[in-house]
Amino acid sequence: MSSSRPRTIASPGRGILAMDESNATCGKRLASIGLENTEANRQAYRTLLVTAPVLGQYISGAILFEETLYYVPGIKVDKGLVPLAGSNNESWCQGLDGLAAREAAYYQQGARFAKWRTVVSIPNGPSELAVKEAAWGLARYAAISQDNGLVPIVEPEILLDGEHGIDRTFEVAQKVWAETFYAMAENNVMFEGILLKPSMVTPGAECKDRATPEQVAEYTLKLLHRRIPPAVPGIMFLSGGQSEVEATQNLNAMNQGANPWHVSFSYARALHNTCPQDLGRPAGERQGGAGRTAAARQGQLAGAARQIHLRR
């Protein structure tokens, strides 16, 4: 695998469009506007996302569900979350069985990067078992991906659920990231050949004490400096349960100074939450095949990412 490919994806001023919802999740978004979950409607929805005006100026790649691999070259390869036996009602991510063969086929079909998401729940512990399982699964996936010529996007998501404060999130994320990078080192993963897709350090969704963008940036950057080797070319944050505006403001605050990594986004909900509403409009009322609201959010997020480019 070429070490230049991760830096191409993590290029200044651009981020990743995460559009790898399963067909079931896509169906929920279509149902919100009264549309049936058919392949034609899913394709129309996804087409609306990728035809937003000047999208290519701000997006360096897209992560896809397997059904859409033939559209653009990135692929979600995990098989979803299942209950983790012996844990505090926690989950683990399946999909390692047969992964090498699947990724070899994906590469032949044009994929050049992959994504694996696992989650850690703070209200449920997290247990030592859940943290180690998450880290090892991510590490094995990353090693297998690099062996098959794909850039692995490593996603250890700390769920926002809970009433905990920002300090507790920091404590848990510090442990999860440490375990993840230790496991990757044990599996001989080339750090300059990965991209990290972490959660920002924020209070739990039900916490009464909310954090400002400056506080989120301070905690998150402190954690990055403590745990992430500078060899990693890009930090592509997920939006999780944040609103479009919240995710944008927090990312922008992180880019007010120089960082040793490219700090950008790999958003799903924060990029296309408003897209289904536009899909429900008559075709003649859409802006060049893209929702006006979706295009506006793209521009807003791109503004945050563009500041990275202007400072370099």
C-alpha cells in the first residue's frame, strides 16, 4: 500500500463524506419523508448527496455501504455490532472472518480505502473486556486492510449517551485510544498508512453542563497530543450525535492553531441530515440535484476545513 494515499485522502481543506448507512438505516431516513425503502429511492438519496454543488472542492473521498461500492472508491467492511458475552451489556464489532478475501475483492472493484467502526459505551462501564475487544478488532482490521492495499480508517467511537461530564469522556477516550494504538503496534500496523476517525471529547448527551467549542477543542487536542503519533497523517472526526452547527463549530475551534496532523471531518449526519427533506421536494425545486440546505451545510463545514488550508 502506498503511504501517499492516506495523505491524499487527508489533503488540506477537504474531508470525508460518510455515506455508509446500511439499507435499514437509509430506509429510516426515507420513511421520515414518506418514501418506500427501495433500491431506486436509496440511489436517488445517495445521488443527491454526491451531486451537491462544488462538492469535489471540499470532499476527498466517500465511505460507502457495500451496495454502492461501484459509485466511488471507499467501503465499510465491518459487519455491525453484536452483544459481547461476559460484558456489562456492551457490544463488539464482527466481520473479521473472511475479511482478507472480501477486501481483495473490493480492491479489484476499485476500492482504495476502508472503514471499521466499533463503539464503547460510558454508562455501561466501559468494561476492560469491551475496551480490549474494540482495540484488538480495530487493529486486526487495520493490518488486514493494509495487507490488501487499502487505507484503513480506524473508528473507535465513544458513544455520546449518558449524563457524564467532559472529564469522564476524556478519561475513557484516553484509555480506548491507548489500547487501540498499542494493539495496532502489536499487529505491525503502519501508522503513516492509516486515518483515525474518533469522537470529539464532549460531555454526555444528557449532561446538564454543556461545553463551548473552545472547551471541546482544548480537551480533544490535549488528548490527541497525548495519544496519537504524529506519523498518523489525518484525524477525520465523526459527528456522532452532534448537530450540524455544533459539529462545525467544534471542528473550527480545533483549527485555530497549527496541528501535527490534518484535522478534518468524516461526517454522516452532520453533512446530510437535511438531505431527505430536499429529496421529498419536487425535482424542479431542488438546487441542481442537491438540496439547498445540504449544500449550505457542505459550505459551512468546508469553511472550517478550508481554514486549515489557509493557515499552511
